[in-house]
Amino acid sequence: MTATPADPCAPLLDGRSIGIAYHAIAAVRDRLLAASGLTFHQSVALKAVADGLDRAGAADRVGATLRIGAAQADALLGELAGAGLLEGERLTGKGRDVQDRFTDTVAGLTERLYAGIPVAEREIAARALAHVAARANAELAAG
């Protein structure tokens, strides 16, 4: 029997359900990334550059997204340059091709994973996750 929002026996959103969903999605994502030759961390760095950020901005975003230090974020950008995906502060043709293929693949995956889930339910879930993330960030900041 499938639980519905009105079903009082439906599970609540909690760390376990978020973790299970995250790891399932991450496994699929990592399989897609393997085809591109990128690690997840490298894909985050590539996206930051693809979004037009300069090197400092890209390193800042990568650091904040992945919760890593500035040196590690800069090293990821260096790895992209070493692989011929980044030159200076711009993607190379090869880098743009890798980013575009990965973006297109993820878009198709997203359509399949979220198919049939009403937009209103997705909006509610997004708001709940944003609140949880904000609280987790506050816990981290408090030490």
C-alpha cells in the first residue's frame, strides 16, 4: 500500500528518510559522473565555473557547497585545468562539452525521479529541507 499525504501512517520526513533518498540519488549520480570521468567534487567545481564565476568566486562556492577549505577548493579547480576542462577562468570547449552532457543527463534523470510527484508536494518538501539545512548550518556555526 502506498502512503498518501492524507494517510496518518505515512512516514514523516526525518534524517533517515533524507539519508536514504540522498544515498540512492548519489549512487545514480556517481554512476553518471563515472561516464564523464569526473568526481562529484569536480562536477561542483565545473558547474561553478560554467555559471560564470571567476576563480575566487568559484572557489568560494565550491568551498561553501562541499564544506571544504579554500585550498581544497582551489585544488579542485586546478584538477579541472589539468584535465583540459578549464583555462584561466573559463571552460574550454572540452569542459563545456562535459558540463553540457552531464547537465542534460541529470535533467533526464530528474524528470524520471520526480515524475508524478505533484509540484505542490515538491514545493513543500523543498521548503522543509531548506529549513532543516538552515538549522543544521546554524548548529555548525555555533560550534
